[in-house]
Amino acid sequence: MNFSCRNGLSADTSKMSFAEMMTDDAQTSREERCFRLWINSLGTATYVNNVFEDIRNGWVLLEVLDKVSPGSVNWKLASKPPIKMPFRKVENCNQVIQIGKDLCFSLVNVAGNDIVQGNKKLILAYLWQLMRFMMLQLLKNLRYHSSHSRGKEITDADILKWANNKVKKAGRTSRMESFKDKNLSNGIFFLELLSAVEPRVVNWTVVTKGETDEDKKLNATYIISVARKLGCSIFLLPEDIIEANQKMILTLSASIMYWSLQQPGDSESSAADDSDVPAASPPASGNGEKEEVLVGEVSDLTVDDAVSDATESTHVEEKDPDIK
């Protein structure tokens, strides 16, 4: 199937190595959990208990790709589990990689065998691009039907501007400079954003100033609770907000935006207000060792240099047993 690279991902992307996307084991574990909840929320036939183990035969990823980009999978070339012959698993994963390339993912020197072997960095980096692609496509399609911006691509910068303008129009003063803005750790911005999209949803008497670690965690936990109460698809943990994990912050922002744009009378036209775009900063570059070079470069988490220097999901909600 022939795909155009005009897929909702901005062509004007900064680059960072896959290695830069991953840090310690704790973050890897949290991201595995996030993607596991996301995959299971899509309604695929196969339930995933562990991302790194359950997707190695390629079948689950093909199911996910079929949900995210219907018609992209050639099922005649796919082998359904149980798969006894190793080369059949590689064939499945090779198709996964090829579809990713057709969708304009950054997959330099990546082969299906890397997934079969359970390369965690590669798997998480692929899943991030897949999840981000779906988020931007959902927002693009929703905006196509709800505003004058028909056919215009959605970028990470649009999400950032939308969030800042929502908060500003609600009479609040906090703002998000980028998706890795450390000031987000106190939780105030997202509580103000949630209050802006639904004024009655936040109980400000339980909100702390977010000055101590304990207060930050209370606010972050409350953000997740409120967002879920609204009906947003939320897969992150309080720690992701406290640490300003830019990938998870982007998914949170996009999920709130997606919910808001579905409400009667909402308009995202304010996202076009360029006066609220933060000043440009130079993008960081990463060198990477052989494995990092092997996996190439991935689109920066903020598509536009103007919004960050480093750089839903579906509306079906998966219940999270870890957070009450």
C-alpha cells in the first residue's frame, strides 16, 4: 500500500537518536506499561501482558497497525500464532518495519529481527512513533470536521499552542514552554488546562501549591484522576508529570485536546495564534553508539524548533489498576 508522508507528522522535524529517547530502567518500565495499556485499549484480538515478550512474533504489532492505519497490513503475508518457525516471526516483523517506513517513521537500519530479538529501545521507539502517529491523525481528522483548517497537518506545536491559549483565555497565567518544561512538575498548568476545558471539573480546595515532592505527587495524581473523569484516555503515571517526561506530557496534552475538541461549541482556531509560540531554541543533537546508530534517528517530540530545544490515543479508556 502506498502512503504519502503527509501523515500528520510535520515535515519540518528536528532529529534525535533513539538512544536519546530512552534513559534508565525505571523509565523503560513505565513506558512499557503505558504502551501496554494503550495497545490493550485499542480492542485488538490479542491481549498484551508484557510488551517486550508479547510482540516479538510481530502479530500484535500487525494488529495494532491495522487499527491505527486500516488496510496497511497484508494479512496474506502474515503468520498467526502459535508460530513454530522462527523465520515466520521475522517475516511478520519485517512487514511491521516496512509499514512503519510507509508511514514515514524514522527507522534507519532497523530490521524485523531486532523486534524478534526483543530490543527494548527499538521496540519502545517504534511504539512511540506509532502512538504519536495515531494521536496526530485523530486530532487532524477531528479538526477537519470541526473547523476551517481542513487538510492542514496537526503538529506537536499546534497542541502546545492550543493548550497555552486555552489556559490564557480562561484568565490563568501559567504556561507550558515545551513538553519537557520542568515547571510542569507542580501540576498547576494541567489543572488550569483541565479547568479551562471544563470549569467545574477541578476541585481547587484539594490542589496543593506543588512545592514539595509530596505535594507534586498529590497534584499529579489528581490530574490523572480528573482527566479520566472527563473521559480522556490516560496511560501515564504521576511520575511522568513530576519528571516532565516529554513523550508522556505530549500524550496527556493531546488527549485533553482531543476530548475538548469533541465538545459542542469548542474551537481550536486559537491554536493558530502565533503570538503565543515560545522563542526558538537550537535543537540538541545526539551521536549514539553502534546500537543507537543502528536504530537511526527519530522525530523530535516537539516537531517545531520553536517549541522545544530537545526535541490518543484513542478515546477508548483502559482502566489502570495502579492508580485509584
